[in-house]
Amino acid sequence: MIPGYPQHPGGVPPQMMQPVPQQVQQQPPAGLPQGAQLQYRKRPTGDGDSLARHIKKKRPTERNMPAKIDTFVPESKVYTELCEFEKKIDSIIMRKRLDIQEAVGKPAKTMRTLRIFVSNTASDQPMQQQHNDMDDDGIDLSSGSAPSWTLRIEGRLLDPPIPTKKAQPVQKFTSFFRSIVVKLDRDPNMYPEGNIIEWHKQPGNTDDDGVEIKRKGDTTVNARLLLEMDYNPPKFKLSPVLSEMLDMKLETQPQIMIGIWKYIQQNKLQGADDKRLVQCDQKLQQLFGASQVQFSHIPTLIEQHLSRPDPIVIDYTIRVDREFHQSRKAFDIDVELDSLLKQKMMTAVAGTNTQKEILALDDKIVQCVQSINNSKIKRDFLLQFAQSPVEFINKWIASQARDLEIILGESQVNLEEMRQSDFYKQGWVKEAVMHYLTSKSQQRLQELLNQQHRPPQ
């Protein structure tokens, strides 16, 4: 090993080394005949392959300049100052990002009004074909098509009372509903296609401005529309007992838990000794059916008091005596939209494009630092060789010899020292000779004992 020089396999930098193939013949253990063959069990390589892939995927992250490089590269101090400044900026950005994430987690909704319109069109009806040739069943013989009608359910968001400078993105009608069910009041024997039409939101499908349903028929039909809202986060309908206690009818589960916690705090129902226990008053006993409960069990206990919200019910009469018919009423419902500020905050927190650019620049910095580090190692190597070639070569050969002994698993004694006679005049030689002779004597004694106990042939 060269003093003051980084240790590398072989004692020299990777740039100055050339791989030398080593032919090592494995010797059989002592006591085994020379010609005997050893049976080895090969270790499975599955874990090794996965480890190799993991190591291959692992990217270097060293961004610090080599030590003492500022002595011959003064500009490296500026890079070090920039790294310290970057750490401060990263800590500030991370703190702000955590604040934004906390703000995004809080409910930030804006209330808007969704106006729903229901209408229908009729085609190929007997009233529309008075001037065409028809048979007695009211079927147009010229076109060959049967009478039919089309029901349309559509809606749009009304403009906010106070218009903003920047228009918010418009959500489609179907994005506000989980399902839409239409029930028709007509004879099922005459219309085997069914009187219940259902639409359910599917993940990945695009939203639309409305829903159209087309069916055959030439008579007026009463229809009932059931619109189930899609709340995000989900909302639940409270049972009468829970609704009366919390003064809530429809709310999210976290808000319901907050309401129960406030009720417990206001009425001082928390246990004096064990804060996890809740002493139930008359309303809580009616709700939970117990005198005391653990607060951690309350989310499970209130599940029986929560149900899906009631759908919005709209009754409509499908008329076929005119080509177009629209309900005389429009139906307004309140919907919740994510505020524009929250959407901007979520975009800022995500920042995927910026993160990719930062990672790419970090990789370039790491590569540059590695190149500088390799150049410094090469410079130090050549500088020491130029200052004292003979001493440097001797230290290099000694370092190579020690590394070779370690690789081959041989004695860690320097081969150059073993060639000198003074090496065998040291104090440890006498002790080593004594141990060697003792082991040989014990080995010979054991052989004699084995011969005596061996039965005569």
C-alpha cells in the first residue's frame, strides 16, 4: 500500500492497471489421495443474478469533490459553496412542499350549481306520418322503421355569482354521478327489452355532457330518473339517531368522526384514568348500545349508522305526440368542485417534469465529479512516481505482492522479505520451530498408536 494514496485492488488506480489472468489450480485437502475427485454442489445463482441486477441499477450518488483538490484547482471552492447553498434551498423547498401537502389534504371545495335538463324526441310516430302511406299498425311502409323515442338527460354548470378572471376547467355532466337509472312505466310483455335502463361510471371512460336512451314505442310513457351522486371523498347518509346528535345529514366519515370527538369533548365523556375509553351518555348508549367504548372502536361501531346517500329522483313523462318535448322545469342541484387553487397546489407538489430535469442534471454532476476524482488519482500516482521513482516502484511492488497473496489466499508474508536471511533471525522463528516440531511429534505418536491398535492381518 502506498502511504497517503487511496487503496485500490492491486494497489494502483484503475486507470493504470491492466487485468492479468491468474491460473490457480485447486489442491485437494490433506489426507485425500492426489487422484481423487472432489464433489462440489453448485450454489443457485438466482439470488446472485438479482443482486447483480440491483447493483447494476444502483446509480452513484457521490457529489463531493476529492479532498485537497482545492490546492491545485481553486475553483472547487465555488462548487462546494454551491452545494451547501443547494442543500439550504432543498430544505426550504421540502418544507414548503410539506406545507402544501398538508393544505391539499384539507377540504377545499367550491360550491357550484348544476342545472339538469330532461327532454325527449320522437321519430316515425303515427302522428308524424299522417301524409305518408302506412298500414293499420302505424308502421311507415315507405321507410320500414318502427316508431321510437329518445330520452335525453343533460346538464351544465351555471356561472359563479362572482366571475373570476381565469375560467375554471369545465366538468362534464356524467362526472358528477356514479350511476343513472331510468325506470319506465309500461307493459313488460309488449316490450321484452326491459323497463329498467342503467348507466354506471366505469374507471377510465371519458365523461360526456349527457346521456341518451333510445327505445321503440308509440305511446306516452312515464319515466322515473334516479341519479346517484359521485362524492369525492365519499359521503354517507347518517341514521336519524346519529343525525340528531351531530346535526348532520350527509357528510364524509372523517367529518363524522370529528363531530363525535367534539361531542365527547363538549360533554366531558372521556375517561379520567384511561383516555382511550369513552363513557357513554344516553345518546351514545342509544347509538352504540354500551355504557363505555374505546375510541378506536368507534369507526367500526358507526358503520351500521351510515348508508349510501339517497339518489336524486326526477319524474318525467315521455311524450310522442310531438317531435320534441322538454320538461317545463329545470332541476338545480348543488355540487362540489375542487378549487382552482387546490389544483394548482397539487400540480406544484407533483412537479414530475421538474423532478426529471433535476435528476438528469444530478447524474451529469455525478459523472463530472467521478471524472475529476479519477483525474486526481491519476495525477497523484504520476506525481509520486516523478518525485521518487525507485522508492515508488518498490512500494508499488510490495503493495501488489500483498494484494496477490490476499487474492490467492496464501500467507500474508512479503515475498521480498522471505528472500532475506535477516527474516529468519527474528524472535518468532524459535517459537515457530518449537510449535512445528511439537506438531510433528504428536502426529508421529498418533501414527504409532494407530499401528498398535490395528488388528494383525
